Amino acid sequence: MCCAIAYGSGVFPQQTDTASASDTTPLIDLLFVVEDAVSWHRDNLNKNRRHYSGLRLFGPEVIARVQQGYGAQLYYHTNVAVAGRRVKYGVVTRRDLVNDLLCWRHLYAAGRLQKPTAQQSFGDLRSAEHRELSAALTANRRAALATALLCQPASFDLDSLFETITRLSYTGDIRMGVAEDQHKVRNIVFGPGGLQAFTEVYVPLLEELPFSSVVEAATSGAYCQTFRFANSSSVSSSAKVTPLLSPEHLSCLGEALPAVVLADVNDVASSANAPHGSLPVGAWWQTADVGARTLRVQQRIACIVGSSSRTQAIKGVLSAGLSTSCSYVLRKVKKRLHT
């Protein structure tokens, strides 16, 4: 195993109130990143055979084929007991994860890892494989930040930015409005320690940008002049972000987008200026209003997330079994109805 990544409400508590609090402890969500799916499932079948559905009868080769050939290239075990806690753990190969992080092919694992996570790595951290994975994890968050910035007005607060980043992976998700809490995005961002966790992840990336500044709101309601914080933890959620929206700066943001999103933007830019030839991406973002920018991004991301969430949901029935899958969905619906 390369590393284990913990995420979700079982690790980072979400915002709830007394009336909507669930009477059950949230599952702990884990993602295991492995080099070889067949070898990992062979070992896991020997140790935890009961975690598997009837697919265990077909052996590790078939299980690995289901994992990598369908859906978002993950294999999830749902609602299993591990060390006295209920856990949902997924398995993904390092190669498939890096591909999703860099290309947003599925925006499934990548979407979950755009939010704060806890990670435990194994093996030689100086190896090429670990360095590649670490770089891909950071690139995924840079892409999420760039995408969210392109959907923001000229001046906005960090709360809004974090909500936009969180919302990316839920745009087009078939679970939203059915089995997921309608306030899920806000609950994630504003849960206990949520703002601090997002700040620690994204403010350093924001401050890497040569054209943005973080400024603190003054008591008068005005804003201080540009000020860069040496310690990102000192930035409050009321801080304002003021990017300089020139075509060059917007082009710089565009370069951080995954190819599938950038290609769609290029198509829009070309269509917008068809009689006069191609239009630079930055110029299109500059001339388009925020609503047009956001709509274009949402449409493209919804296509990616919608497709992967549908196929992964179908595969979940195979990997977890019908009974476990129904129980998991009912648990989600029950939680949603209490919010």
C-alpha cells in the first residue's frame, strides 16, 4: 500500500444542529492507494473475506477487473467493522488515482481529495512513486482553486471560495437532492474546524499566485491595502481576496485547469469569436460575466461528475452487495430527512 487517506464527516465533523443530528456515528471514509490491485485484493481476501460481496467467489483477478474497468476505477467496501468502528474504505491504484487527480477523468477520488484530508504514507517517501502522487495531490487542489477563482466576482471572501471548491465534486452528482443532505456543502465548510482546515490547505496555494492578494477587513467596512500573511493560519474567513482580472492573469488560471475543462473553455472562446478567429482563453474569461463563467464550468464538471457518480453507484451494488448498498442509501436518506 502506498498510502491511506481519511476524509469525510467521520474524520472532519460537519456542521449540524440538535434537531438534525444523526443518532448514529458517521462512517469513517478511507481511501487505500495501492500499486497492484490484484495483489492487494488477494491479500485482503485472505484477511477480510467477509468484507466482500459475492464477487469474492470469482477471485482477485475479477475483482480487480471490476475495480479498474468500470465506474471511477475504485472498489468500495461499505459499512464494515474495523477496530470497533464502522468504516467505508475504497481501493484505487496509484496510477489510476494520479490520472484522476491530474486529468479529472472522473473527478471522483479527485473531488474528495480537494477537501481537507488526513494522510498516512508508507514506504520510501523519497521514491519517484511517492513524489509523483504528492505532486498530483497538490496539482488537483491547484486546479480546484483555479476553477473556483474563475467562478468568483472581482472581490470575494474566503468562505465563498471554500464553498465553491467544495461544491465542484457535487455538481451533477446523482446523490444530491436524493440521498445527500441539501446543506452538505455548507456543513463541510462550516463544520468544527472546517474553515481552519480549508485555510491551511488553500491560502498557501492562493498566495503562490503572483496576481492575488489576501486583505483583512477593517472595522470600518473598508479593506486594508494588500498584505501577505507569513502564517496562513492567521488569515480569518472574513479576509477578502482581490485578484487583478487582466486577460493575462486569467490565462494563468486557465493553464491550471485540467485538460478536459480547458478544452471546453477553448471551444467556447473560439465560438465566441468565430468570425475573427480564435479568442485567447483569458480574454474570454475577461469579457464574460461571472454568471457565464460559472455556468460553463458547472456544465462541464456536471458532465464528468454525473457520469462517474452513476456508474460508480451501479458498481457499488456489485462491490458491496444489494443489501449493504440499500442499507447505506437508507442511512443517507434518513440523515437528509432529519436536516
